[in-house]
Amino acid sequence: ISMEYKLRKAIEAQEFELFYQPLVHIQSGHILGAEALIRWRCEGKLISPAEFIPLAEESALILPLGDWVLRTAAHQAKLWQDAGHDLTMSVNISSRQFSGADLAVTLREVLLDTELRPGRLYFEITESMLMGDVSKAETTLLNLREAGGTFFLDDFGTGYSSLSYLKRLPIDGLKIDRSFIKDITDDSDSRAIVAAIVSMARTLNLRIVAEGVETQAQRGLLASMGPIVLQGYLASRPVPAQDFEALLSRDALLP
Ligand code: G
Ligand code: G
Ligand code: NA
Ligand code: MN
């Protein structure tokens, strides 16, 4: 049986779940938002998206899957909003979804249904989706922004993007790739790269998230560079919605 067939069946059988990883205020440790990360519960085992997202992208199954992710994450955000939390919700968008005509329509519908506060739904896209036909990307971003989307460039620094495009395109923030954060305390080059990204982002008025923060030493260094939002195992791994609620009930995730 092919993987594609299994994936198609899994969509029908609703075998997917979203986990949520907190984004936290670097100084206070308060939760500011969540990133939704898909998991496949297949015969009792959790399968990582790294194993099936690339295939889903090739086969166009990513469209119904991505649609489900967006709707489910927004619905969850609505439940947390109704429970009195003011959070952002980040959703990973694949290349086909981004280029497809339906995303703006779905976004409008989802925002209308959920009545999320403006600017709380973040789309994570990658540099490679924007390069190539930059004018087309600009039009897509403007349409989606008009529909209520906010955009972060995921894995920033690993792709190839021109700084002039960053200035031109309606992007709201950058997520610095965890490969740079990983060595930030030991390697002066990584530290310099992160400091340069942070200072450039501030000049361009972009928000910054540091991904993959695992230690207090990394947190301390990042905090000294400016207003950065922290994401990583130091605060929490991605967890099921119920466990995320337990995190929300704590005053702060970090001392
Ligand atoms: O959660 P984890 O770190 O295992 O994610 C592995 C990869 O899968 C990451 O690159 C992440 O961006 C991607 N990913 C996770 N959830 C989704 C999703 O809902 N849609 C898409 N397109 N990618 C996702
Ligand atoms: O590509 P994207 O940034 O969406 O990938 C998110 C992935 O990074 C998820 O699979 C998540 O589990 C993983 N991740 C999140 N925080 C950390 C961390 O602190 N360390 C490591 N190694 N991985 C992390
Ligand atoms: Na992401
Ligand atoms: Mn990333």
C-alpha cells in the first residue's frame, strides 16, 4: 500500500491531531501564543510531519490537510480566546496552499466563524515561497493580509532571500532558524548572525521569534539583543491542547 493511499485514508478517518508549542515573552516567561504542529496518530504511534508533509505536498493532499489544520487551529484559538486568554495562533502554510486561490477565501470564512481578535492568526511561510515570482508573491500576501492574515518567515536564515524583498513584501515578522540559536552561546559567528538578523529586523519593523531555545544561557543572550519572542524546549515541547491548557493556567513558564 502506498504512503499516499494511507495518507488519503488517514484524512478520511481523521487520524490527525494538532500539538501546540508556546511562544513566550522572553523576560517574563508569559505565554503570548501557540504554534500548531500536526501529528499523525497511526496505529497508536505518533508520526512526525517531517515524514508525511513532504509527501502530502507532492500529492496535493496538502490542500485538504492544510485546510483542516487552519480550521482546527483557529477553532482552538477561539476556545482559548473565549476562556479569557489573549493569544496568537501560528499555522504552517505549505507552498501549494500559499499559491492556491482558496486560502484567502478559507481565511475570511474562518475569521468570520471564530471572531478571533484581529491580528492573532499568524501564517508561517518560508523564504522559498516568496522568491521566484516576487510580484506574484506580493499580490498573494496583500490579498491574504486584506483577508486578515499576518506573516512570519519560518526557518529564517536557512533559505535564500534578498533583503530588498524583505523590505518590499508585506511580512510582519521573522522566525530565526534554530540552527543559529543552537550555537549562539559557543560560536561567535552564530551569535553575530543572530545579532545582525535582530538588528535588521528592528530597522525593518519586523517582529522576531527565536526558535529552538533550549537553555537559560541562550535565553539570556537573546534577551540582551532586543525584544525577541522565545520558542523552544526551554519553555515547552509541543503538547496536546489539554496539556497546553495546563501551561496556560501557570503564571509563567520560565522563572
Ligand atoms: O513538529 P515538528 O518539529 O516535528 O515539525 C517538523 C516539520 O513539519 C517542521 O518543518 C514544521 O514546520 C512542519 N509542520 C508541522 N506542522 C505542519 C503543518 O500543519 N503544515 C505544514 N505545512 N507543515 C507542518
Ligand atoms: O520548521 P518549524 O520551525 O515549523 O519546525 C518546528 C519544529 O521544531 C517542530 O518539529 C518542533 O518539535 C521543533 N522544535 C521546537 N522547539 C525545539 C527545540 O527547542 N529544540 C529542537 N531541537 N527542536 C524544536
Ligand atoms: Na513553523
Ligand atoms: Mn522554523
